[in-house]
Amino acid sequence: MAGEAPELSAQERAGKAFPVSWDQFHRDCRALTWRLNEVGPFHAVIAITRGGLVPAAIVARELGVRVIDTVCIASYDHDKQGELQVLKGISDAAMKLGGGTGKGLLIVDDLVDTGKTGKLVRKMLPDAHFATVYAKPMGRPLVDTFITEVSQDTWIFFPWDTALSYHPPLRDGAA
Ligand SMILES: O=P(O)(O)OC[C@H]1O[C@H](OP(=O)(O)OP(=O)(O)O)[C@H](O)[C@@H]1O
Ligand code: HPA
Ligand SMILES: [Mg+2]
């Protein structure tokens, strides 16, 4: 409608930025595996795509897990969250390994924000262990193990979504 303020994206609403480098992400994933090593062993890792693929590969490598499955969910169109769409469910083979309820399975994602994605996957695998690298307060209760909590008004910029670019000096008006 004319005159109406355009809807702010989740990223714009977040306000604060938390950029993560590859180095930092790798270190945080390794820290996550130290914690998960106390909880396992796990029969399989279930990555929530696409963001969960990167930490899942690192975690599976560290924990010596070779069976990796995906649950493919689309929700954010860049930074606006819409209806969740399950594009691919968990495979029958992984379901069987988890006894139908996810027992002994490890679900991995890069982060929980509102918790909507995590809630949906937890419903599919109620007895699985759910791990994320980062957690915001709304989604935190859904996660069993995570490494770093960031405030709800922070947007996390992952290394695969960003590139090195010029940043003006603070005195020239950089935020
Ligand atoms: O807790 P929520 O508010 O549900 O948000 C968290 C989810 O959002 C992002 O995925 P996204 O849907 O953007 O897809 P992608 O992993 O393919 O980038 C992120 O990787 C989590 O899976
Ligand atoms: O803070 C975030 N960063 C990147 N992707 C996301 N998807 C939901 N929240 C975020
Ligand atoms: Mg995701």
C-alpha cells in the first residue's frame, strides 16, 4: 500500500552484525565436537541443509561418524522467513538406525534463531540429540548442545555467505 513502511527483513530487524570467518567457524565446530564426544557415540549425523552441511562435515570427521544424511528444509529467502518447506525428509536407512525415533542420531545445524526449523526436525526425530554451533535465545531451549549464544537482535554472517570487501574507517561514518 502507498505510504506504508516497507517490511524489514530479519537481518535488518536484527541490527547487530556478528561476522564469522572460516577460521572461527572451524574452531567453534571443533569446540562443539569436544562437547558432543561426551554425549555420543552416534550412529549417524543428520545435517539440516543447507547451513548444517558445513558443521556436519566437520563434526562427523572429528567424531569418526561415516553415515551422514540430510533433512532439506527451506524457510529464509535470503533473510526473510516464510513457511517452512520440507524438500527432502530423513532417509529410511537413517530412520532405521535411530529406531524410528532418532535415538543415537545427531542432528546438526549452523544455528537456531526462532527455533522453527529445529522444532520441525525434533518432531521427526524426538529422541535424537540436536546440536548447533550458535544459538539465539528464542531457539536455545530446543538445542541440546551449542557453543556460542548471540542475542536475538544479532544477525550471524557465515563465511560461505560473505566475501572480503572494503570497509570505510569509523570516522568516515562506518557503523
Ligand atoms: O531457528 P530458525 O528461525 O528456524 O532459523 C534457523 C535456520 O535458518 C537458517 O536456514 P535457512 O532456512 O536460511 O536455509 P539454509 O540453511 O539453506 O541457508 C539456518 O541455517 C537454520 O537452519
Ligand atoms: O542470524 C542468522 N544468520 C544467517 N542465517 C540465519 N537464518 C536465521 N537466522 C540467521
Ligand atoms: Mg538452515
